[in-house]
Amino acid sequence: MTNLGIGLIGYAFMGAAHSQAWRSAPRFFDLPLQPDMTVLCGRSADAVSEAAGKLGWSQTETDWRKLLNRDDVQLIDICTPGDSHAEIAIAALRAGKHVLCEKPLANTVAEAEQMAAAAAEAAANGIRSMVGFTYRRVPAIGLARQLVAEGKIGTIRHVRAQYLQDWIADPEAPLSWRLDKEKAGSGALGDIGAHIVDLTQYITGDRITEVSGQLETFVKERPVAAAHSGLSGEAGTERGPVTVDDAAIFLARFGDGGLGVFEATRFATGRKNAIRIEINGSEGSLAFDFEDMNELHFYDATEPAETAGFRRILVTEASHPYVAAWWPPGHLLGYEHGFTHQVVDLVTAIAEGKDPEPSFADGLQVQRVLAAVEDSSTSRQWQEIPE
Ligand code: SOE
């Protein structure tokens, strides 16, 4: 079997999740190519070498540019903050490396446009790229998409989506790179709002055409973190400004006539990683909550009223998306499995010479929705999403 050398850049939360995926994918799925965890890249030699040992990488580099000249690396996996996505991805694609890039694709629409253009050029030479909207690969989400495509809920009227976290609800929670516009582009909007934009469009097979939104930063200053990595760091005595939104809300119109209500917040006390999606169609409804990620709720409005009701589907049957490779029914999957499935789909597309999804063009379209929400928050007007 042909090997696929991987170079992963970044080893914090996302780097660890991607490492787990590269480790587990070939052990549970029959992949057409054998991924090699060739090299882990990070700026500090000591820290990257410790991380490589822990996460299972063979070698390390401290300069990402060196990965692009290596013949034993065919794919660059970008798990850095958003401010470096465009530079690394474009250079990697031009060097003939396949690219997996964490979401949101970039910090601005302009960067995302350049990345999508570079991806289109590279695709003409058989070089593939994908953006890491990993929740698409949760089996219950895959099933929801299938049911919509089969017409089980009919014409979509309402899309209700929330992404609720609470990790900075405490005003003394320290600054991290995720609260810095220069590094992260935006706050709850891009970090978690991007996921529900992608997920709802993926499930419905439809696209958001216009939005009206508001952003808010509830806590404007926070203690400066001693270490700017991961979700939090150790607080120092100095304070610094929060330059991104803490929460984003917006209304949306979909191309096929559905109405959407979206909410992304890091201030929903008690909600840790609640991605809640409810879709109402003319023939029925679907409901999902990531905090119960193995379940999908389905209401069939064509059933007799006396016995109709939401049915809880435990999405752990071998016939459900991705599940056959794992455990017997009822033996639940978790957060990390989405990343494994992402690797499986990417490696399969590369081997089959197909463009994987979500593409950089899809990432660009999500970026346009996010930018339109920001513009709307400032202008207090509805904003159309450019084609
Ligand atoms: C932090 O809010 C975060 O890690 C996001 O960046 C991820 O995309 C999401 O999966 C979990 O929360």
C-alpha cells in the first residue's frame, strides 16, 4: 500500500485531536493509503519534541516551511490559530502538498478567497484540500442529512441552531489567543458560529442567502494569560482588552425559502459544548444536541396524530454513517471520532483522485456568512451573502 506522509503544524487542543485521528483511522478503517505520522511542527524545539513523543509523531521541525521541502511529507495538516492559515495553506498547495486546514478557513474573506483560488489551481494538478468542519462527520449528523435528502421531513421551513459554551463566562477567565482578533479573526462567531453555519447548510443541502445579526462583547478586559495556548492559561496580574465577540446572534434566510435563527455564545452557563440543531419541515422535524451526540430525534408528521411523537434514534447501528468500523450497537462514540472520520474521508478522496468536502470554496462561503453577520451588526441592516 502507498504511504501518505503527514506533517502536522500545531499540537495544542486541535493538534492533539488530529493526532488521535491519524493514529486511529488506519487501525479501525480499511484505508486505501497508509498515513504515516511523519513530522510534528511547532516553534519551541523542546515543547514540540515532548508533544511528538506523547502524540505519536516520528520526527519534529520548528519551521513549517521546512515541511514543504520534504519528500516524505505529502499532506500538511494545519492546526494553528487562524492568522497563519492562509500563508501556510497557500504555500503548501503551491509546493504540491495536500492540505487539511482547521476551521474557520481564515480570519478574513480576502484571505479565504486567496486560499480557495490556490486550492482550485492545485486541484487541477491533483492536489486536494479540505477544511476541518469535523462535526459533519458525527454519525447522527450524517443520518440527519440523509433523512433530509430522502425527503423524510419535506420542505424545510425553520432552521434553529445554537452553539453554546461557557468557558469564559467567568470575567476572571484569562485572555487567550481565541480572544484576540489579530490571531482568531473573531470570537464566538468564527470559532463556534462557523460550525453551525456549516452544519445547517450541510444537513439541509441549502445555503444561507442573507443575514441580520448582532455581536456583543460582555467582558471587555481580562487578566493576561501567562501562557497563550489552548482554551485558557494561567492568569497574571496584568489586564488586556478582549478584541472579539463573546456572543453572536443572527437571523438568516435560506435559498429554498427556509428561515433560520442562530446563536453562538461562550456565556451560556452550564452548557459546555451544546450544538443544538432543530429543523422543521412540511413532513416532519429533526433535532440534535451534541451533548447527546449519539442520538437523533425525528418526528414524522405524516403519522396518525394519536401515536405521532418525536422518536429517539440511537445512531449506533452498523448501517449508520461510519459506525460499522467501530463497536456493536449502543456502544457510544465521542468527540474524537468525528476527527477520525474526517481523516478517513480525506484519505479516501486523495486515493480516488476526488476533491474532498468541505472544500476551501465551502470554507470561503462560510467565511462570507460570518463577515455578513459582522457587517450587519455594525450597519444594523440585513446583509446579502455574495455568490
Ligand atoms: C473552542 O471554542 C472549541 O475548541 C472550538 O474551536 C472547536 O472548533 C469546537 O469543536 C470546540 O470548541
